[in-house]
Amino acid sequence: MSTPAPIDYADASPEVRAVYDDIKKTRNVPDVNNFWKYLARDPATLRRTWESIKEIMGPGTLDPLTKEMVYLAVSVTNGCGYCIASHTAAARKAGMTEAMFGELMAVTGMANETNRLVNGYRVPIDPAFQT
Amino acid sequence: MSTPAPIDYADASPEVRAVYDDIKKTRNVPDVNNFWKYLARDPATLRRTWESIKEIMGPGTLDPLTKEMVYLAVSVTNGCGYCIASHTAAARKAGMTEAMFGELMAVTGMANETNRLVNGYRVPIDPAFQT
Amino acid sequence: MSTPAPIDYADASPEVRAVYDDIKKTRNVPDVNNFWKYLARDPATLRRTWESIKEIMGPGTLDPLTKEMVYLAVSVTNGCGYCIASHTAAARKAGMTEAMFGELMAVTGMANETNRLVNGYRVPIDPAFQT
Amino acid sequence: MSTPAPIDYADASPEVRAVYDDIKKTRNVPDVNNFWKYLARDPATLRRTWESIKEIMGPGTLDPLTKEMVYLAVSVTNGCGYCIASHTAAARKAGMTEAMFGELMAVTGMANETNRLVNGYRVPIDPAFQT
Amino acid sequence: MSTPAPIDYADASPEVRAVYDDIKKTRNVPDVNNFWKYLARDPATLRRTWESIKEIMGPGTLDPLTKEMVYLAVSVTNGCGYCIASHTAAARKAGMTEAMFGELMAVTGMANETNRLVNGYRVPIDPAFQT
Amino acid sequence: MSTPAPIDYADASPEVRAVYDDIKKTRNVPDVNNFWKYLARDPATLRRTWESIKEIMGPGTLDPLTKEMVYLAVSVTNGCGYCIASHTAAARKAGMTEAMFGELMAVTGMANETNRLVNGYRVPIDPAFQT
């Protein structure tokens, strides 16, 4: 009945350990963070979420720093405290400087403002943007 | 009583025209889009919004494409149809390819998902992220 | 299986008609708007929602115009198109001028921006605000 | 000037006590939780909110567990910490198992993700869904 | 430069067709809906999203109708028009009656209201809910 | 690499001090609150945000109390804890009584509920509201 999380490596099932091992190896970290230890309450969600994140945040046309900054901008918009803390750390690790953080927040704040100005002024889409 | 927007250049006051002129010159476009023509109902908001956007989206440490993609990610998160249409167009103009768009949407969607998993599992912030 | 809304007065049950009659009398209007005609699919929700709104939007310490402007600010924040249209009309009817609308949108937009700056900069609550 | 909440039973007015009594009787609990003790600052809102919740969460075609899980999914989507804590407790009391919690979070997370993919890809509604 | 969606079966790559075939077979439908035809712009996201949804919405401890109603409640909270239309259709197909829809909307609306009352009254979590 | 905020007056650059001085003079307060001390990490955002807020929250057709209550309603809708605390304090300072706070929360809560009922019932805009 009680919440069994967080699940540390020592207490984890083989299925959960396999995911932890892959996270640690892929990210080159000594331990997984709380997000994974809490998700481990549901091994299927733990595995599926990790596989999706591994694929989405892995090598592609967007560099890792850009992806982390977008992740942070979304988390700031949604007001997810844990996500803001963890992705700020991840973005810094990927190279985000103080100046970049400042600009990222400025864009994120402005977008949230103009999104509402558009709503309130009921602006119709320009034909040029329809395509 | 009726809504006087959109305000076209020909019908605009000198104050509004000055903003339109600066937008057209700064962005090198022949006309301003609907967002500005609707905001022109309130010249003070038109001017202040343009000055803020000009400063925020102008030269800095983040390149224009990254800024437009962040703007798009926030607009997608908030579900602002006009903003999604206009910033998709702006991001493409700044160099966003189909592959980049696909990755941007994948990151944006994933962030919205994990933001809620964190909420639901009530994950406490790791000490390492507190700083 | 098909959606039976909107339900016009002529087709309404006595229970639904009683709510429609009270709305028309309270607001001094010849007909109810679509919101009520769609809610009428569930007479219990129609009645409960009307009773709550009648009480909340009725006479109190806040004047009707202030209440309508708050309603509009929330609807703009949530991006509810129908609600923005109907409460803009209601606010105008209650006395909202173009200048007031402009200021209301400016405050609403700014609040949405600074809400996110606070999130991103992880600002702790000042002791003076804790009470 | 100071916030007079929470209002305990011993300090409550007869009007507030009547609501507390009905909550305790309806839910068969020895005391009301903080939500009600804070709402009691405004007796009219306390009474109206309780009457609405009593009606909505009471017997109907959806069983109590389903209603609590929907309440939790909405609270997780909105990121309301108190609501997540109280409705997780209520859902468990109504029979939510660990497996059900895991699936509920998975659906909630996925819906938040695909809601944004739909926004970003600007997917038009299929004619078959229009009705 | 132009948006290449929707991608119909006849124009789809073998990779995309394989996903379409699995959707059609799993759901026993003659064609996939617009969501998939638009996601097909990015085959990796199409495949990953389908695999996640197939797993999450498949057999488990929660019945298909409950899952669809939770999906709908989240979509209504986020205001995603396409998602509301498609998941209302899916919930009906899974057995949602008019009475169930009415109760689902009542719970969803109420949760969105009390989430904000909790925020505004700054209600602290009861010790009993901390676990 | 570490977060250099909050920046107190004694440690602030002349550029930041100039903003702090203007805030203190405009609001007639002995010190600025945390919001400004954290924003000071990015002097350009500090200055721009203050200038916008000074203009928006300054004298106009809407009185200061109404503006603060709208700010609070938006912050409650978005669930920004810091903003709720600081704007509740500001609204009280501007004259918000307990009765006004109660009504403001009631309207804010109700708007969040009916915004979702409108979404779920897919209510089309009445022709009378189109203008």
C-alpha cells in the first residue's frame, strides 16, 4: 500500500537493473537520478521511457545542447520544478553558459507572453503561414 | 464598440507606422503580419512588445534558429495555433529542416510527457540538482 | 450515439427549460447562448453550473466588470477560444472600453511571462510573502 | 490582514461547521482535510464547492475509483502538488493498486505527449470525428 | 520546404507502411487516421509513438474504456481539439454512454476548478497525504 | 558554473543598481524582492522586465488593485507559487479585502472549470460573439 520508491540499485529486480545499467553506461554516470528510481515502481514505464529518451536525446541533426535547452524551455512553461532543476543541470553539462541561460529564459518568457496576446486579440492566421 | 483590427499601414497612426516601419526594416519584409496589425489596437502594447522581441530575438549568444525553435516548442506546449504557424514559418526561414523539425517535436512531446510522470510519481529533487 | 446538442428551448425537457428560463430572466436576454445549449446534454451539469455561475458572478464586493475581466484573463491564459469570445462580449457589455481591454491584455501577457521567469530562475519566496 | 486559515472545527462558525459535519458524515472520516479548512476563509465557496463535489463524486454511472483516477490524471496534468497527494490517497482508498497507478500515469503521460505532437504537426480533424 | 503531410498508404515508404499495417491490424480498422498520416513526416517518431501507444493502451489492469476516458480528460484539460475529437470517438467505441460522458466532463471540470482553489488558497499538504 | 543569484544591492553592478534604485523609488520600498535579485543574473532581462512592468502596472484606465487581482488570477491558473505569494501580498497592499479575495478565487476557479466544459462539449462560437 505504501509507496515503494525510490528503488536503489541494490534493491532492484534484474529487469530494473538492466535499465539502470544502460542509463549509467550511456550517460557515463555512477548512479541514476531520482526520476528513474521513482519510475522503477513500474518497470514497463521505466524501460519504455528510457528507450524513448535514449532515442530522442541521442545523436541527430540537433546537437545535445539545443535539445536540453528545448527540454528546459518546455519544463519552465509547465512549471515542473524537478524537471527544471535536472534539465538546467543537464544543459549546463552540455555547455550552456550564463549568457545562453539568460537568453533562453528571455525567449521562453516572451513566447509565453505573446502566446496569450495572440489568444486575447484573437489573431487569425496569415494566409502565408497556412501552408 | 466593434473591433477595429487589423490596422493596415494605410490606416495607421504615425505612432503605429513608426513601429511597422521598424519591423519591416529589421526583418526585411514588405509588410507586417497579422499579430502586429491586431496588437495595433493598443499602440503602447504594440511598441513595447516589438521592442522586447527585437531585443530578445536579436543577435546574442544563441543563434536565430535556436531561438525560433525554442519559441515554437513553447507555443506547441501552450497550444497557440497562430504562434505555431508563424514560428514554424520563421524557424524554416532561419534554416530548420524537416529532420530538425521532427527532432524538435520529439523533444517537445517527450518533455511534456516526463513533466507529468515527475508530477505523478512526486519525484523529489536530487541533492546534486539543488545548487 | 450521435451528439444531441445543441438543445433549443423548443426541444428541451421541463428541467432544462427551467434553467434556460432562469438564465434569460437573470441576464435579461431573449435566448441562452451555445454554452448552455451544449451543457444541456447533461441536465445535472447544466443546473449545477448555472447555479454556481449565478452565485459567483452575482452581486458582491467585486463589481461585474472586474469579474468579467478576470474571467477573460483566465480564458486567455488557458487559450479557450469560445470562452475568450463570449467573455470579451460580456466584459464589453459590462463597460470594458478599448483602453481597458488593452491594459487587461498587457497585464495578462506580462503575468504569463513573469510566471515563467520565476520558474526558470527558481526564485524562492521572500520571508515577507510567507504569511 | 493576516491569513486566518486553517479554520479548525472548534473555531468554526455554525455555517462552516454544518459543511464540515456533512463532509465527515458523507465520507465517514473523523476530520476534514486542509483543503476544506483553508476554503473556510470564504464560507460561500466552501459550501458551494462541497455541494458540487458531493454531487459529482457521488453515486452515478462511473464508479468512485474511475472518478478518483480521472481527478488524479487532471491534477497531474496541471501540476497541483496538493491535489496529486490527496487524490492519490483517495484513489488508493477506492481500490487503486500499484499496477493501476502505473498504467494511469502511463496514459496520462502519453496523452500529454501526443496532445503536443498534434499541436506541432497541426493535424486537422478527420471527417469521421467531426460529428 | 512545403509540408509533405498527410502521407497516404499509397505514397508511404515500406517503413511507414509497416507501422500503418500494424495499426490497422491491431485496431481492426480499414485506414489510419490523420494523426498517424501527419506523424509519418518523421518515420522514427511515427514508429516510437505507435509502439508506446500500443503498449500503454493495450491489455492491462485498467480496461480500455477507462484508459480512453483518462486520455479524454487530459486532452480536455490541455484544450487539444483534435485529441478531444478523436478520443471522444474512441471512448464511445469502447462503450462510453452519454451519462458516462456527462460525469467524465463534470469530474474533469471540477478537478480543474479545485486545482486552482488549492493554488490560490495555498493549501499545505496534510501529513496523512505525505507518504 | 554555480548560480550567482540572489544579487544583493551591495554586490550589484552599476547597471543593476540603477534598476534596483528605480524599483525602490517607484514602489517606495526599502529593498527589492527576490524576483529582481534573481533576474539580476541577466541585467538585460532585469532592465527590460522592470521597464515593461513599470509601464503596464503604472497609472492607466484600470486601477492598481484590479491589475494586481488579474495578475493573481493568472498566477493561480498557472500554479506559480512565488507569483501567487508575491501578488497576493501586492493585491492586499492595494486594498484587496478577504471578501474580495474570496470572490476573486471563486471567479478564477469557475473560469478554469467552464473553460474545460467548453473544450469537452466542443461548443461552437455563437454568431453574436464572432465580431
